[in-house]
Amino acid sequence: MQFQFHHSQALGLLCFVAGAAIGAFTVMHCPSCKKGPCCGKKCKKSDSKSILDSLVPSTQVASLSAEDAAIAATIDHTVLKQTCTLADITKLCKEAITYRFASVCVPPHWAPQAKQLVAGSSVKVAIVIGFPFGYSHLSAKIAETVQAVLDDVDEIDIVANVCAIKSGDWVLLQEEIRAIQDAARAKPSMKTKVIIESGVLTDEEIIKCCEIYGAASIDYLKTSTGYAEKGASVHAVTLFRANLPAHVQIKASGGIRTRADALAMISAGATRLGCSAGVSIVTESSSGKAVESKGSY
């Protein structure tokens, strides 16, 4: 027997399951024995915020030129590598506060910790949905979005179903973003960004994506995951801006490693930059030379 399951029904079920399950999880394991939240033997504190506070020294805000500060305000400071640890996330958040980056973009696993680490600052927390390939089932993307709401995430970067884009299945893409936005509305202030992997698309496919996602009134259309063979390009950002409504902003990401890269993307129309090289980008002018970034995004 077959039946159809409308996305609103799926969302209701997922919200129920997520709400029931949330009490079964804790945001932090005991740092000494990994059995936590606290084993009661090697740790005296079970409060995860106290654990995180002990990891993050007081953070000084860097002094930047007006232009570098403006660049910093566009940066989503990013670590999405498969092996990232709490130490990586702690360093990322400290740097974001120091340089006043727009946000930190982290794996969903680290969202609660990132929220605690940037608390009291202007830095937002973003996570990825359907990352990195975008072909997850819609129900999985909805579940990730529901969890993002529960984790009080500020922004979600959603990988579009690139299989559907390449196949011209525009109805599926419209239904996908509508369902994810329905889930995200549980936190009205949450920003939505859609990644279309522009480096593997034709101009015609990019223009059609601008039409679909512009009509959906997302907050940002984003170029790339950083995992495809080609990342952000000035051409793609320019094409986005020419074909998106004015209220939809642009995030360029993938391969932005120097100050010149950042300025080129901003000049083309990007208002957010996703990169792991943010510190070297905003300190390059004061050092007087380009810095070779070790960032991978």
C-alpha cells in the first residue's frame, strides 16, 4: 500500500520526534574522561558553559583600518573539515570575536558549543544543511533544520539539490526550499542561505536558480560549498546580482584566500564571504604583503 506524505506532515512529525529526543542529549562530554556531561570523578563541574569558559581566555578586539573592518564585517569565518575538534571551534570563535567577523560557520555537531563561545558578542552562528553535496532526502534536510532551531542557530547554509538543478527539476527545488523555510520559521530571525554550486552550473542554470530562489525570498544565494572542482568566481557573483531581486543578498565562498579575492567578490556584488582565511585577509594590508593562507575553504 502506498501513501503520500506531505512536507507539512513530515515537518510536524519531525518536530515531535526532535522535541521528544532533545532531553536525551547533552551539548558537552566530560573533557577528562569523555563519559560526560560529567563523570563525577575527574571533573567537578557538569555545566558545559563552565567547561567552555575555561577554554576561552578573555578576547581582545583587534584594531583594523576602516576598509579591513568593512571586509571583516562580511566574513563568515568557517571551519567545515571532517576532523574539526572543539579546539578548532574554540579558536574559530575567538578569532571571529577578535576581528568582528559576521559569523562563524561550523558543522551542526558543534552548533551548541559555538553559540556558547560567541555569547555576548555580535558574532552569529551559522551551520550547514545537506552539506556538502545537497542530494540528501528532503526529510533529512527538514530534520537538520528543526535541530538548528532547537540549537538556536542564527543562520543556515542549505546546499540545494544539485542533481535536481542539473536535471531541470525546478518544481522539486521550489518544494524543497518551501519546506525548509517552513521549518526555519519556528525561529523567525533565522537567516536562510542557499548554495547552488555555481562552479558546476551553466549560466542558464544559474539564472534559473536566481529566478527560483529569488521568488522564494531567501536571504542569500551562495556560490559554492568549497568541495566542488571550482569555487566562487567574479563571473558567477556578477550573474547572481544581475538576476536576483534587490532584497536577496549574495554570499561568495570557495577559494577566497587573499584580500584581493575578497575585494573582487565584494566589488562584484557579494555582501558575505565564506572563508577559512579570514584572519590573513583582514591583516594582509597591515603586514604589507599577501599572506599564504592555510585555510581549506
